[in-house]
Amino acid sequence: MNADAIAQGARVVIHDDVLATGGTVNAIAGLVEQLGGHVVGINFVIELTFLGGREKLSQYDLHALIAY
């Protein structure tokens, strides 16, 4: 991610296909916040509940279309 990709105070929604352990999106959210943005939501198509990724992202408003 380029340093100028997120404007200071930008409201950002992160979309990803699968929530597994939450590591990738947790890193993305950290980068957004480091650049001065505010993560207002995270969306997934599929959540693999047995891997516990939702707990790692509990500070965010998180939605998944399908949960297994």
C-alpha cells in the first residue's frame, strides 16, 4: 500500500473474500490506521468460524455473508 493511498481521516471499508484466521485483514487495518485512516467496517463473503478470525478483529464492525 502506498503512503498516499489513504487520506488523513478517510473512512475505509475493507472487503475480502474469506475470513480464516484474520491475520491478513488485521494487517491491512493496521496499515490503514497507520496512514491516518479510520476502518469503519470489514466485510467478507465467507467466514470459516472454526478458525477464530472474528475474535482477532473484534474491535471492528464485521460482517460475513456465509459462515461455515
